[in-house]
Amino acid sequence: MTNPRSDYVHLAALRLDWVSAGIDRLEELVDSFLATKPCEVVTGMKREGKYARFSYVVRIHQQPPPAIRFAIGDVVHNLRATLDNLVWGIGQVFKADNNLGLEFHDSESSFRDCYLPKISKLPDPIRDWITSIQPYQTGHYIVLFHRLHNLWNRDKHRTPTVIGTAGETSTLGYSGDTTPLKEMTFYRVSGQKDQQQLASAIVPWERRSEFKPEFTLLVAFDPAGPVGLDLLRRPQCVVDYLRHVQKYILTNVIPKFEPYA
């Protein structure tokens, strides 16, 4: 029988394969839900002197079903468990406490007094990595895993908060050689409220018919939740975000533990 103490990295990699399959299943659920056109962007326009002001409002007809929330929860659990598996496994190799797992501490004193003694037997590179992902760190640090941890805690108590929303595409959908756009503003769509303003645009009145931006539907995490917004200040697509976390653990975390397996 395989000894999990020496095979923990392989088992963690297998769990990530299971995560990948779970994300694929989640993507199928999301695609099926979006195919029902659960929300739409309604365009309004009014004249302001020489310009036309467009407003784009999200109308929600149907919320994401519980099956999507449960599928997200499965993936989140296995991603978070993978991190615990790795820390527990290396702890077994180096004779640490049998209950060792990955913890997060909001203050340096709490980390130093409560958690650092637990990981004192781990190799320096692993201990340094665990220290680097603590939320008390200032400046640039990897927030990915603390956000995952908070999402996991929320799922245990409430299920993940997701929204059916809309995001801008890479094209603004105008005709002609030059854009008629004078100004365009995007607004945060939070919660699951109907008739939230997604964007506004100002274009010259005589060119108003040329400007037809396209929006794409997506299922995203609530921007007010643990995951927040992406680098472009947009709600995080659930499928893209979870796939990013899975790949990051596979390519950036697993290799840190492989030398000690």
C-alpha cells in the first residue's frame, strides 16, 4: 500500500486533476445557464447638445441556479484541501504535528506566536513560502490563497455568492475608420440586483448610429465578496478564476514541495 507520507505530492497533483474535471463540469453548467439568456443589456439614449449619451443597464431575468453554486463549492473545497494536503504531507516527512495544515493569520504576532512553532520543522523554502502568503504582509504579496481561504469559509457557511452579469467585449462595435466615442465609463455591478447600470457612453449626435458596443454574459463572483475584481476592475468570471487558481497551484506551488517528497 502506498504510504501517503511519501506520496503526498502525487496525491495533491491527482486532486488537482479532480479539480480540473470539476471546473469542466462547472463550465458546462454555466454555459447551459447562459444559453437561456438569463440577463440582457438594455440600451437607453438621450441628446445632450451636440452629443448623444447612451446608458447600458443590466436586466436580470433569472439568477444562477443552486447547481452552479454547489459546483463552485466543490472546486473551492478541493483547491483549498490541496494546500492543506501539501502542508500536512511535508509535515509528516519532517515529523511535525499530525494535525498540521495551512493557516492564515491577520497579524504578525499571531503568526509568530501561534503558527510559526508548528511549522518550525519544515524546510526553510517552505516556511518562507507560507510566511509570504500571510495576509498581514504589507506591500506586494500573493493574496490568491487567502482569498481562496475566505471563499472556502464563506462556502461552508453560506455557499459562494455569484451574480449573473455582463462584461464589455474587446470591441466597441462601431463602424467607420475612427471611433465616434468621446467618453465611456464602466460601473461596478454588485450583488444580484436588477436594473443596475453597467456603462455609459458619449458620442457625437450625428454619429450615434455608428456606436453599438457588444456585451457578453458571464457568471461572476460578487465583487463585494472575497474574490473581488480582476486587474481591470471587472467582476471575476467564476470559471476563469477557479481555473487560474488550479493552474497556479499546479505550476507554482507543487514544484516547491517536490524536492521533499
